[in-house]
Amino acid sequence: MTDFESQAKSSGFSNDGASALAFATSLLYSLAKGAELDDEAFLALIDRYQATLNTPAVKGASDRQKQIFYEWTLCTVGAVAAVANADSGKTSTVARAQLIELLGADLDQLSFAGMNVSIKAKVAPETKPTTSTGALASGFSYTVPQGWTKTNSWFVGNHQRGSNVDSALVRFLPPVPAKGSFSDALRAAWKQGAPKELVGAGSGMIYRRYIGDGLMSQFMFGKGKEAGAKAPTLCTVFLIDCGTQWQPVVFAQTLDDPTSTYILGSDYQVQFSYPESAGVAESFFASFKCPAGKGKPLVDKAVLVGNYNYGTGANAQWENIYTGSVTMTYVTYGGTLNLKANGTFDYTYKSASGQIGAAKFGKIVAAGKWSVSGDILQLDYTSYDQGDGYKRKQDKFRIAGVVQYSDGEKICVFKPDLRLVINALTVMDKSDYYSTKK
């Protein structure tokens, strides 16, 4: 970063995100090709990137967001420099991988000749949907995304991060007749499709989401180390409602480094790998279609009726390294949500935060009408009191899980952030869990 800033000052080009991106691109390109990029191409890249980034979204970014982009761009080069010092033979390979990570484009898509610089898009080959031929539920179809491969029964999509490979693996189990308990059929599919090392690690909770072209599905997941694997596998099994049949789908997320016999800190590194492979898989899931299953309700409204409790809390202890004094800060909140059979609801909320002796308290009492549309629980307030005169009108939650036990008690997962894709990674926030158990 210091080298770049010094070069920017001495050469007279701007020290900004576009220049940093051009600097990283030119160095990675040179290291990957084994030939230095000329100055004209570098300056042309700056102009091209400045024009590309001249959009309202980029202009409206915060200073922190711009700084993160600036530093991340330069760090992609730093990672290659570290490898070059340790093993020059790997420099070209790692530089190419970092270039793909930075631009989403490979060497053959880049043309840098003097002032003529361009990054060409790859033309996706025409793909045709694979329709059921008896091995899948009747009417169920999918389209394999560009760049995916097939290994045995697995469709595999990869995301490269330096030498790490984040993989999404998807395979289809034989369909099952649509009869009996959906959740029991899902658990049976889990036993059949999950890796043997993970069969006993399946989630006790069953989750729900729309997948593909509005298809109702339920899923469960588990995480564990497979024999011979370098990192833990996160496995999810979906059961998709296709009318007269239910279609099981197995989705495995893995992390590998082909250049190494082991992955240092693999349990930690998968935190960065799983979100990437989840995104890769969504491009495949989006292609799922089945006319007989499209638009079915995710949950029967009557099943949601109940008086729920919710809440969570956290605390941190701080020590002054100069005086040795210790203090603790905390935040905790909870309340009730009573969804009544007549379509009305009552809502309460209480919170406390701060530190011992200086706590702040909050309270909300509200009521209104509730409704369900697709996978959305909507609360429309007719009364709302949080003590300061503010009157909230509405809240929406994405329904991500509903389990009813034999004694009638229920646990539901209601996600307030509607932007999140429902998957094994996004359903783990316990503050989104609502339970009728006392």
C-alpha cells in the first residue's frame, strides 16, 4: 500500500479507488503473464475504471466503504507478493487466481495494448433445461449453470479464493410419493443423502423456504468432517413439494486447497468459504421448476396461531490495562407475540442495555392485525406505544421455520431482514426464534 501511494505521488496519478484497482490489475496481469504492462495501458485503465465507477451508487458510498474497497484492492496484490517471496514457482498461478477474484475475468478475457484496454465478457453457451425422465419428480426440471461440472452424481460449482476452492455440490435423490408426514420424509432423505459422518449431526429444527420458481421446500442441515476431507462439510437436504411427488435435493458445501495437504485453521476458514459456496448454489437453485408445485403455501396460517416468547442477550467484560479495573456491558431484550386465531395480535417488548449501575430500559406495547402471504408474516399495528410518541405502522418477517411438537407447542423462525436468502447460514440467529414453550 505504501509503494502504491509513493508511486501515485511521484507519477502524478490520482490516489483513489480507480487508480488502486488499475494498479492491482496491472501488477496481477504482469505477474500472471510474466511480462510487464506498459505505462500507457496502466493510465488507460485508470481512465476506464474512473468512468466505470462514476455512478450514483459508488458516489453515495460512505468513506468507510470506499476505504475498504481501496485497501482490499491493494491487498490482492500483497497476497501474491507474499507467495512470490516464499515460492516463485507459484506466483503466476496465484496471480491469475487473484485476478479472477478481483475482476471476475480470466487472462484470455483481458486485452491491454497501449491505450486500447478492454475486458471481454464470456458468452454463456446455450443451455437447455433438464426435465424429469423418471429419475426426478414428475415435471421437475433444472438448468445447470455455466461453469459447473459433473462428477459422478454430483453437479459441482466452484468459487476460487487464491489457492482455496469453495465448492457447491448438488445431487438429486429419487423422488418419493407425496403421502404421510413431509418432515418425516425429509428426515428419511437426510439419512439417505447426507454423508455418513454427518447423518447423526442433522439439525433438530426443520426450516422452510421457497426455492427456484416459487417451489415450497423444507430443509435440514448438519456440519462435520468427512473422512479424508481437509475442512468440515456443511450439508443441507431439501425436500421440494412437486404435487404428487416430493423431490429430495442434497447440497454439500466444501473447502479445499489443492496446493496443500492440509488447510491451516480450517474450522475458522469455512466461515468465509460457506457464504461463497452458498451464493454459487443459489444460481443453480434458481433454475428449479415444477408447474405442479409452483406457488403452494409455505405454511398454513392456522399453524402459526400461538402465544410466542422471544428474546436474547449478550454481555462483554472490559479490563482497564492501566488500572486493572473491570466493568461489564450488556444488552438483553425479550417479549411476546400472541398471534390469535381471529387474525389479531398482541405484542410486547422489553429491553435493558448499558452497564451495571447505568442501565437503559426500553418497552413497547402494541396490537393489531396479522396476515400471511407466501412466506411473509405481516403485522399491521392498530396501536403502538414505546413511550416517546412514535407510532410504528407495520412490520414484515420472512417465515423460515415452523415446528409443532406432539404436545402442541411450537417453535417458529421469523426473519426481520427480508433481503436474506434463507439457508443454513442465515437461520442460526436465535433472536429470530419464537417459542410457545414457557
